[in-house]
Amino acid sequence: MPPSHREELVQADLAHLIHPQHHPVEHQAPHLWASGEGAYLVNLEGQTYFDGLSGMWNVAVGHGRTELIEAAATQMKTLPFATAYAGSTTVPAIRLAEKLSERVYPNIKAFYFTLGGSDATDTSIRTARFFWQAQGHASKRKIIARNLSYHGSTIGAASATGVEEFSKGFGPRLPEYVHIEPPYPYRQSDAPHGKTPGITAADWLEAAILREGADQVAAFIAEPILGGGGGVIVPQDDYFPRIREICDRYQILLISDEVITGFGRTGKWFALEHWGVKPDIVQFAKGITSGYFPLGGIGVSAEIKDLLDSVPPGKRWMHGYTASAHPVGCAVALANLQVLEAEGLVEHSAKLGSYFREQLEERLKDSRWVGDIRGLGLLAGIELVADRESKKRFAPEADIGRRVRSELIQRGLYTRVLDEVICLAPPLITTLSQVDWMVETLSQAIHATFADGSFE
């Protein structure tokens, strides 16, 4: 590609395009992606990179899958759009909801489809509040979420998100959102006598409910694994079972945000399965179409569906988006689920994920800069520290995240580094040899970051 062509594109980008988390300093020399194949991305210059984050945690079945492409094209030729508002429906939407009822938690019986994760969060919150108000509990409106969580960037979803930067600069969060500390096994303080760290962390929810008043709280929203805000933090095994107990005790709905963890990412179809817990509402996006078409949604329990069905028409659930249950998105999702099933990718994620963590532990265990290696399935985080014994963090001016990411990119691994945590979520089609290459590349990049001795 002629350099002049790239420069023209970059200048057009700077002049006319606003990016997520926008600042032009990030786009003076951007990656210009031209194509993708399997687990790899190719830029306009023809350089190939391993897609270590599956795009944005979402390209589960890899790039270039003709099954998904043909499903979209066929649906577009047949019926590119039809409204899903009450009184109208389409075959792909019906079949997708039917299919999900077989794959999602056994208590989840009905589905509403959105365009992505942020509007799925807003839908969950509105549904939780509606559920209580329709039963005469109008005061149950507060939403409890966790610090380090990420639930989206709409005004409602950002208010639930537990990362201050997503609200700072836009005014305060909406009222009636409460945040508590999350479980963080690597950094959590010792538990009180007689309690495990997981139970201690879960009991912070109970304390918040008692402080706010159970008659004021509608729901607790949580990612099974803190991803985009926390850096792949896996809770203790007893955390979510206690959370479920607390929600039941105080009549609080449990919303599981599985936008990142759903559809096999953790080695289970949905992540709370690891702990035998069922939510009242589950929300999803990303992996449902492997990113090939914008689609998200929520699934609700039979109790919530019965409530929605039983209210008088004049007091109905007044919620909807123009592109709700978009027929093309639903058709792509059905094709994507078929690939996940036919190729055993959920089981593959579990098996290869265990091997991935074993190799990371083996290769990085002696690095003085690696504090913690964590994850489930093909979702992993490597937390770097200035001192292993004290778990001391690097000073912000050290700019460790940018340094490590630069070393990774130089070696052909494109992924996200959140502060000092290297986040990894390769496509579920990743092979054993590709895992070996990633581990070797990570080891080299970490070593190169600190090779000049400036952090001694």
C-alpha cells in the first residue's frame, strides 16, 4: 500500500471519526485493519497479528467464517428487517429464543434481544425495577454493583459501571446506584476469623443491603469474572453461592452480566455454571454472534416472564428499541451457536484453557515481575507488579501497560493491557501450538520490558 494512501486515511480518521474512549493522541499512527482469517488480523501493510483478545472479547469462532457470512447474506436477501414490537415477530428471533432456552441456565425461560451489551444492561435494570413496581414495591429501585466492574457506556450502564473514569467528565452517576468492593483473591485482605475471603467479599453485599434497606434495592448486578474494568478477576469458589443466598434472603434479583463470559469463553456455556448458581436475569452480547453482527440481550426467569405476561395491557413493560431482535442478527447468532456446538468449542475452551494456564504458570512462575496469573477457560489475566513479595504496584508514570503492549505488538500479539494486567481472550478456535506461541511471546515481551534494568 502506498504510504500516501495510509496517510490520507489517518488524516480522514482524525478529522471525521470519533472512537470509543476517544482521544486523538491514540490515533496518530493507528492500526488500520484490512482483513482477518481464523485467529489472525492483517493490517493494510499486510502484517499479520495474532488476535489475542478476539477482537473485543467477542470473535469466538474466528474471522472469515463462511457459515456466519452466508447466514447474514441469506437473511438480508429474504428479509433484511422487520419490527419486533408487540404484534410482530420473525422466524430467526423465535428460533434463537427457543435455542437459547436450551443452552442458558435452566431457570431462564424467555429472552429479549438488544443491539449490544450496554443496552442489555439498561434493559436488565429497567426490567428489575418493573418487576418490583408491578407487584406494588415501587421503592425497590436501587441497583447494587461492584467497583472495578464494567457494564457499558450508556447513562444507565455507566452508572452501574464501577470504574470512575466512565462517569467522570459526564456529570455524576444517576441516583440510586450503589457500589461495593468486589472479590479480588490476589489483593483481598485477610478475612475475619471464621470466614473465608470469598464469604467475606459476598457479605459486603449483605452489609450494603442492610445499609440501604432491602425494601429499596431492586437488584445486584455482577460479572461472574470482572473483565474490562478489573482485569480478569476470578472470584473465590464460595463467593457466588453466598451471593445467591443473600439475594434470596432479602428478595433482591441477581443479574449476571455475561457479555464477556457467555457462550463458552470460560469453558462453560455461561460462567455461573462453574459455581452451580442460577441468576434471575442474565445479559449477553459479544459472543452470541462472534461479533459478526451487533446483537445482545437478556434472559429472564420464568417468574419474571410470568409477571410480564400477567400485567394489564395498560401497565405493560414499556421498553423497546427499533432494532430489537433484528432478524439478520438473530440469523447470524443461530449460525454461530451451531458452529460452537458442532465443533465442540465450549469443551475445547475448557480443555485448552487449563493447558494455557498451566503453561503460563510454568513459564512465568520465576519472573520477579509477575504477581498473579488467573483465568477460566480461554480468558486469562497476568498481573505485573513492581515487587512480588509486597504486591506493590508500579507508579503510574512507569507506563508499564503501554511498554508491555508495545513489546507484544512488536512480536505479533495484539491484545489489551489494562493498567498492569495483560488481558487475554483468544478465539475459541485457538490451537495448542498457538497457545505455546502465545506463552513464549508473553515471556519474551515481559522480559524485554524490564531488560534495561530501569525498574531495579
